[in-house]
Amino acid sequence: MYQQLEIRELLDLNETIAFEVFERCVYPWEVLGQIGKEILRIGPTLSEEDYDRVGEDVWIAKSARVAPSASISGPTIIGKDTEIRHCAFIRGNAIVGEGAVVGNSTELKNVILFNRTQVPHFNYVGDSILGYRSHMGAGCITSNVKSDKTLVKVDFNGERIETGLKKFGAILGDNVEVGCNAVLNPGAVVARNASIYPLSMVRGFIPAGSIYKKAGEIVSRRPD
């Protein structure tokens, strides 16, 4: 019924270690409540040749580069060739994909970052899923709780879709680019290959291949 919001339309499941949990769901926000359990299922199966178990329920790939000042709580998986920079704060229930970047003073909580995702400068990402090669500019954040504390709904083509979640930040499809200091409001869903202008305040669904300039002004990307 809401095909453009389905996992298969937004995300390449070949680009995450957590593909099985997505295969059990239709819409990506259905995964958010299962991230912690999925990490505890996947973690013990990881190769000891490729991953170190650090502390309680934290698995870090041996090829990952983790700054000594980073704070990482479990359950968390840090993928191969990933870079965790100075003062990154990973609060748990986090899967950080291969070749990803978690930058200076960036905070993660209850998230899945697909492979090669970048949140490199002063970002907050909570209760969210970021697709393959998505990128959030400096200062861009996900707002994951409504100001009135009611359950989050997804605005889609004039309809408001119930999610049943009090905490739900954003879903970014593959290859999404979000400009500096943009705010993704609770329940924002940005489809594949879309771009968000800097300083934007984004609500609802942004179609694939589009450019979000401001509320009410969304244009299709010109062919190369």
C-alpha cells in the first residue's frame, strides 16, 4: 500500500551485516525495536580473526580505527575498515557498517549505519537507520522525540501512518546527501539518491532522486 516506504525500495540489504532483521520486516522503522537483540545474536558469530570483543557486548573489527577518546557502550558492532574519530559517543544498540565514518563529537544511539555511511562532524543520530553511502553534513541531526511526546507518525502523500513508536528519528535511503545543520524531524523518510539543502527542517517523506530545498519546494534531480 505504501510501496515507496518499504525496505526494498529504500535500502540495499547486501550492504549491512544486519540484513536478516530487515528481511523479517516490511517498513524500516519496524527494525528499530530489534537492534539490540540483533546485535546480541550476530556478535557471538563474528570471526575472532576479524573482530575483537571489547568489554561487554562490544565487537570491534580489528581493521577499524578507533580514537582513544571515543566512548563505546554495548551492545555495539563496529565493522571492518570503519573510522571512529575523536570524542565519538556511541551509547549502545548501534551497528556501524564497514567503511563507515563516525566523526568528532558525533553521538549514536539505537541506530544501524549501513556500509560506507558517513556521520563525520558533530552529528546526533538516534533511533534511525542510515542507508548505504548516505552522508550527513556537519551539524546535521535527527530529532527522535516529538515535543508533545506523542507517538511518531510518518507523513506520506497526505496520509499519516502510525508507527507505534515514541522514539523514531529518520530513515535515510541509499546514497542520500543531507546538508550541513539540517534537522530531520521525527519520522522523516528520505528515499534513495535524494539531497537535502543545508539548514533545512525536514518532515515526512522525501521522494527518491529529489532535491529538498525547503518545505513545499521539492524538485526532481536533473539528469547528468
